[in-house]
Amino acid sequence: MSKPSVKAARSQPSAAGRKSAKAPSAALLAQGRAVDEALAQAYPDAHCWLQHEGPLQLLVATILSAQCTDARVNMVTPELFKKYSDARAFAAANPRELEKMIQSTGFYRNKAKSIQSASRDIVEKYGGQVPDNLDALTQLRGVGRKTANVVLGNAFGIPGMVVDTHVGRLSVRLGLTKHKDPVKVEHALMPLISREHWVAFGHRMIAHGRKYCKAPTPRCTGCPLETICPFPDKRFDQAARAK
């Protein structure tokens, strides 16, 4: 048997984690496949909406996207990336100037600190290049597992299961997990979805969450996943028809 590639190893849970995890039931595996296939049919072109060129720009854009729409981030980043072209430039930026440029994304002081701190680490520890493994990425300030998996999957082609608020909400409604904690949701989804689909699955779940399965009131009428969705409260059908 051939050894797994370095890229494969970077996104797989540890041996200890695999041993401690309970294997999903046949019914749960079937539901995972059904959801994956339905989403692929409904959203074949779903992709990362954050405009970027390279890992650093995606890392910064993802930090900015916290509690902010992708559309707003995409309005801010062209000038931002023009002014700060690499990690060294971000690390050396005047904090007040950086804050001003990203102010419209919200929480701009904390985001500026995260961007600068992460950039300094990238310069000092990784020679100015964004690291391409989960452990190193999540040690950067402001970079959690969601952000790390976004960067790994979309900038490096390394499969990662992104769990944002949409993915977390839909995973419960679609009967894929009962967990609310993002890390637990991530590990619950990984054995249900083929590894080569992880990145696309995240994009499709987000697209579906934005279009149909909204919080707090999903639009069930016309939903392409309605026939396989176990979400019990169908009063939302009536609300959708009334609009």
C-alpha cells in the first residue's frame, strides 16, 4: 500500500482522533451522500466568493469576512491589496491606516491586529510565505479552523471541511449532526462526505444557506433538498407561499 501524500496527511485527523471517533451509521452515511449529490446538482458552480490572488490575499480576505458579507470584503480588498502587496507590507503597515482601509468590514481594530500579527509570524517563521498546513495556520492570530480550511482548500488545493454559520446551521437541519460546536460539526461531516468533495461541499452548503435555508426562517417551498430534509417544522412553507 502506498503511503499517503503530504497534502493528504495535512488535512486528515490524527490517529488518536480516528480511534476515538464513533463510526457513522449506514443511515447517516446515506444521508450524507444524498445531501452531497443534491447540492452538487443544485449548485454545480458554487465557489469561493472572496476575490483573491494567492494564499495571503485569501487569508486576509477571510479574516475580514468575519461578521461581514463577502460582497463588502470584495469592495475593500482591491485597494487594500494594491497598497499592501505581501506579508512584509502588512506587518509593517501603520495600524491606523490599515484600520481606516478596513473599517467598513466591522470589528476593524481587532481585524487589523489579527492581520498584522499573522503577517509578522508569516514573515518571521515562514519566510514570508503562508504555511500550507492546518497546525501552522491555526497558530496564526485570528486564524481558526474555518479560516485555515478556506485557505487550504482554495489556495493550496488541500481538502478541508469549512464550517461557518451556514454550514453549521444546515448540518443540523439536514440531519447530518446534532452538534453545534463548529469543530465537532467539522469532524462529524468529514466521514460523511467524500474527501475530494469537501471544498465544493462547503461552498454549496453556503450557497444553499444564503438562497433557501436561511436563519431563522428557511424558505422550504421550492428547496431542492426538500424531499431529503428531515427538518420538522413545515410552517415555513406557508410563510414562503405568502410572500
